[in-house]
Amino acid sequence: MSRVGKAPIEIPSGVTININDDIVTVKGPLGELSRQIQSKDISVKIEDGKILVIRANDQKEARSLHGLYRSLINNMVVGVTKGFEKKLIVSGVGYKCQITGSKLVMNIGFSYPVEVNIPDGIKATCVTPTEIEIKGIDKELVGHFAAKIRAIKKVEPYHGYGIYYSDERVVRKEGKKAAR
């Protein structure tokens, strides 16, 4: 049996769970999230203040989705209570970013400023001109938006110019050596 899938999810105080057929809705102090369970072999139940994800059989598809749906529901519970956050560093000479309305505007070495629309459900702030902080209740949306920004200008290995996560280790290469 899946070690992840069989672990129960604790329901914190202030969080309400509603299960209608195959739609799980989680409401908490930070907002509301819902997700559809798209497998007939997976069912979700609430017992003794805990959420249980149960699979109907031991077929390969059911086994693979068991831990997945448990993790997704757990991320929903964590999202509506604590939220998720990603920090990006913009590194380079003259590189800077700022929030203008609902857009993130970055000057990152191109001949034009790069504008990225901030999606609904995401709060992006520029702590400093070289740090971007992305917060939200949906882990998938926060991670996707952060990856989208990072993909605009990946870090080059010689000078370290580009956009990277704050906890990412940038591998630096040695430049050419002069012949003696």
C-alpha cells in the first residue's frame, strides 16, 4: 500500500472540508480551493477529524493515483491555512524588477522591458529591485508562475546573470585560462 496515500490528513481548526460526489472543497482563513477526483477507484472520507483517501483495488492506476490525490488534498489544506511562497533572485548588472498595477516589469538585459501578467490568486511583490516574492494558496499555481518567470532568463554559468530561486545553488564554470 502507498505510504503517502494511507497517511491521514489532520484537519486544522478553522478549516472546513466539503465532499460532494467527486469534488473536494477546502475552506480556510486564507481562501477556498476545490479539486475534482477524476478516478472512480479513489474515494475521500472524513473520520474523527481526519481526511482519509481510500483506493478501491490494487490495480496499477489506482495505486499510482492514491498517493497523488492524498498529496493534492494535503496541499489544499496547507494552502488555505499557511499559504505557499517562492522567492526569486534577479542577478545581473543593471537588472531590476518592479510591480506596476497587475504586471511584473523586469529589465533583465534585453533591449526592452519584459512584462508578465500576474494571474488571479497570486500576490507578487518586489522586496528589493532584485528580489521577487510570490505568494498564494494554490501550490501548483505559485510554482508554475515562479517557473514561468525563471524561464524568461535562466542563469548563465560564467557570470551568474539571470533569474533563479533563492534556495537554488547556481553552478559556476571557470572561464578561459590564458596560455603561458
